[in-house]
Amino acid sequence: MASTNTHNQKSFLVPITIIGLMFFAIGFALGINSYLIPLLNSALEISSTESYLVLAATFSAFLLFGYPASLVIGKIGYKNTMALSFLMFAVGFYLFIPSANNESLALFLVASFISGMGNTFLQASVNPYITILGPIESAAKRMSIMGIANKLAWPIAPLFLALVIGKEVDMVQLTDINLPFMIIIGVFLLLGLLALLAPLPEVKAAGEDDENGEDCPYAASKTSVWQFPHLLLGVLALFLYVGVETISLGTLVDYATTLGLANAEYYAWIAPIGMVIGYICGALLIPKYISQDKALRICAYLALFGSVMTVVVPEQYSIYFIAFMALGCSLMWPALWPLAMTELGKFTKAGSSLMVIAIVGGALIPTAFASLKDVFGAQNAYMICIPCFLFILYYGIKGHKIRT
């Protein structure tokens, strides 16, 4: 798959910068959950499983709206879909205010679900867009650059909330979140306007409009998106990856609180630092020095090491090994997308919608983690990551090569 856009690399600079802002917005919106989880846990006096439902609500939107998002992109284009997503975000964030005023977990879940809808439509737009915006062989390089913007935003969200509120998490009242959310709503509406007015060219993958299969002979013989085993295995790998990445990014404040560490929100930086190191390596090394599939294998080994060590070392040190899990996760997203989307031709948009639906792993796997935490303790709950990383390793070794 290659871009039909014939502009040189310089012409990509403005679109890549704007899309980088979009990836930052995705990370910021998801990072809000890492602040809300311990806040709801203490303010509403609910269990870990119940407080982690805000993550489940956010990510469940991907399951329901992943495919409709691809249909909307087909109708109105990538750019207009990006603008629409920010309007959805603003509605979701506004609903957090009455949720706090009424101390209602149910309303928080509705607000999280609607912001998750915004995230679904934005991810469905920006991920295939940045994959197509240039040669497929260097897609992981572009995704790595996007990943830096995305993952730096995760810890900035709880830090922003903490700075505006000006209190320790365990001292915060639910209504204290009203002011920061009003600011966030304003910023996201401005980003929506930027998306609408930005000079973003509409792009298509090679063979996307080619019914005769001249540009992509492999896809020409297929009648359904379900006939691409490398895509379907990639969807499962992405499902597992999003789940374990969300655990590594979204549980740090909660885990630090559980361990009784002071200024728990500062521990939110552990995972993003590991991820940014990985993304920098990806931007520098792919594809010149290492291939996308080799990067995936190396990262799977690193993540396995981090998840095993998080479980077995003394708990006061275990939180720091989550950085290795995160480092391993760093190049999984940039590698999985182009490996799974290769040679889809006219099924590119359908394949992309399946990949977006797979993001629901961020709802199910962290919820299972929270249940394990309630029963076996926080440290032991990280065991759930090990089988997930083992499957991702299999995909990097063999799964992405399977063709029929």
C-alpha cells in the first residue's frame, strides 16, 4: 500500500503537524481517566472494579462506533470527520460537570462513553490518514512521531487537572473538576475549528478505488474483508495491545495511591517516558535500520520482561518496571497498523474500521485487571499482561506473514 499523493516530503510537514495535535488530543482525553479513577474511587467510596468502569465506558464506544465511523469518513472525508469528533468530545466533557454536581457514577459513565465516541471518530480518521500519508514502508516512522505527541499528553491530563484544582487527589471534591473541564471544552472546540479549516489533503491508499486489482493484485481476488488472515490476527493483536497499553498508562496514579506514595499523580509520567524513548527510537531507526516487524518483536520481548518484573519484584520497586512495559508498547501501535493494513486494496477502509473496533480492548482488559486487583491485589493483577504480550510476539514473528 502506498500513497497516491505525489507531493514531496516537505508538503507533508503541515498535515503531519496538525495530525500530531490530533494525536495529542486523543492522549489527553484518555489521560483524564487516570485522574478520574482514583478520584471516583475515594469520592464515591466505590470499588476498583466500579471506578475502572469509566475506562470501560470510554473504550466501549470503539466497539459500537468503529464501523459507523468508517462509513462517515467515506461520506464526508477525513478532515470533516476529525472536526465532528471534537464536537462529540466537547459534549462528553460538558456532561462531566452535571455528573460531578450530582455525584452520579451513571452520569460519569455516560459522559465517558460520549467522549469515547469522539475518540472513536478521531482515531478512525487520523490512524489510517497518517498511515496513507506517505510510503507504507515508513508508516511506523510517522506513527512513532505521532505516538510521542499522543503519549506525552496522557500524563499532562492528570497534571493539568491537579494544577488547576490545586489539591491532592484524596482531598478533591467532585465539583472541583468543573473549572478544568470548562477550559478543556474550550480548547477542544478550537481544535475542531482548526481541523475544519486546516489544509489537510484527502488521501487514498493504493488500490482503494481500484476494482480491477491492478494496483493490489492480492486484494483483487478477495470478496470480503474477512478473507485477510494477516488483518484478522492483527485486529486481535491490536485488541490485546490497547488493553495492556491502557493498563500501563491508566493505572499508575491508582497503583501509586494503593502503595501509599506521596504525590501519586507524578507517577503518571513513568509509562509515557518509557513510551517516548521507544517512539524516538522508532522515528530514527524505522525503516532504515530495522523493519516494522522486527521492531514489533523487540518491543514484545521488552514488554514481557517489564510485565514479569512488575509482578515478581518487591512492590515498592515494581511500579518502576511498568516503564519497561510501556517501552515495549511504544512501537506496537506504529508497527501493528501498517502490518495489518498491508495489501488490503479496496478493503482499506473496511480493514481500518476493524482495527478501530479492536480498540475496545481498552475497555475489557483493564476492567478484568480491576477485578483481579480487587481479588488478588494490585501487583498480582499485572499478570494479565503476560499472555497478551505473548500473542503480540507471535504476530510479530509469524502472524503478519499469513496470506491465503
